[in-house]
Amino acid sequence: MRRRGASRVAVAALLGVNLVLPTRPEPVAAAGFVEAYPVMVAAMRAAGPPYADWAADGRRFLTFDPRGDGRAVEVLGDLAGADRIAVLVPGVGSTLADFDRGLGGVARRAPAVQAGQLYQELRSAEPAARVAVLAWLGYDPPDGVLTAAGGVSARRGADGLAALLRELAARRPAATITLVGHSYGALVASLAAADAPAQITDVVSLGGVGAGVQRADDLPGGRRFWAAEAPSDWVRRVPPVRLLGLGFGRRPGDPSFGAHPLPVGGVSGHDGYLAPGSATLVAVAAIVLGSVDVDRIGDAR
């Protein structure tokens, strides 16, 4: 009896500190949609500067995780009411620390800045359109060219991106979604598109290293594939045999890949595709809005 009584006391003590039967947890936001906003605001406040400042500025995130290299998925526009959604996937070296400032402190390389430029172009082209742009740093991009070679990060990233796309398609079934991948992010976007809902209508590769397939027609689902590759882009100097051997597929910018070419006027280099004033930015906005003329758009160099 004494032993039983002691056990009861021990159980009661454990219950008191929630070690055996914890109290009911707080509701968790639905993965990948707007219910996550207040949860992410709380996480950014807890993380301190500069992330607390993002929350104070009223910015909205589906994902925020400062651990390791970090994760962030920012939303520009009204995602809950959007008819046209663009998901921008950054490439090699992107981290949470550079999400706003850009690699090396170069703002045009920052996922948040690029997403903002695309959103502004969409609003300028069609002010009444219901659009949203997601800056999707929802994976851990490789740190450099050597770590990018194996493609492991791309496959993991594609799995995470595909989960988000399924969520978007379920929540906004009438919306059309465009994937815009830059550099290594173009590979992630292409791999995710291979098993994505029908709402994903277009895949855009900006200076992409590969797509996981040899030709645009090899991607399932009848999606349109677009590619921009400026003459000054370093990707053009990557030996194609190396990419083929690693399973990245032929470069999307290679004419034999069969992608719809995008104009690259005004693009000064690998990180300039979405810079204000570039012909590529205007073309990508037209694709997202569904107003692009496939027969007339060309690779104006």
C-alpha cells in the first residue's frame, strides 16, 4: 500500500509538470496557408532583430525558422483571395540571413527583393488583378557549386515545394500557379512540377542549371516551360556533359531543350533577371497574369 501510495504521489508530481499527460497543445496553423501568419509573427518576435522588425513592419510569412541556415516563405499580396500566384524559388547560397539583404550584401540577389520586384510589376501591369507572390526559401540550398553537384538538396527541396503546391491547390482550386526558379532553384521548381497539381500551369527557369529532364516535353502534365539565359550568364559556361552525368538534364536555356525562350534585354548578369526594367521581368509578369502571347514572345538579345 505504501508503494502504491508513493507511486500515486510520483504520478501526480509528473502530471503537475506535464511530463506524463501534458496539457492540450495550442492549435497549430495549417501548413502552408494564411492561418500560419500570426504564428510566424510570434516566432519572429521571439527571434529578435532583424526578424522582429519584419513582424513589426506587417510582413506575412507562411514559414519562418531561424535554425541552421534558416527557412522563410514570405507572401506578398492577398494569398487567400489570389487568382494568380507566383512562387519564386532561389538558388545556391541562399540563406535566411541573406533573405532581405542578398548574397554579399547585393540587394538584387535577395529572394525578398526579387519577389517584391515581381509583385510590383504584376500590380503595375494589371492593377485590378488578384495576385500573390511567394518568396519560397523553404529548403536548404547548397552552399556552393561543389555541394550543388549531387542534386540532393534539389530533390529534398522539390518534396517540400510539392507539399506547398498541393496545399495552395487545395485552398485556391480556381487559381493558376506559376513556378519561377532562379539558377539552382529552377531545378527545384522543375522537379516539383513533375508531380504537381493541375493548377501549376507554367514553369519559368531563369539561368537554370537543369530541369531533371532532357527536354521540356518530358515534363508531365502539359505545362508550359519557359527559359531565360543571358549571354553573360555563367550557366552558359557550365559543361553540359557534367550536368548530364549528374542527372540535371540539359540546360533549359539550351535551344535543344525546347523551352519557350524569354527575352533577356536589360539583364546584366546571373542575378539580374528580375531587376526593374529588364525584359525578362516584364515577360514573367505576363506569364503569371496569363496575358503572354506565346507566338510573339522571343529571345530578344
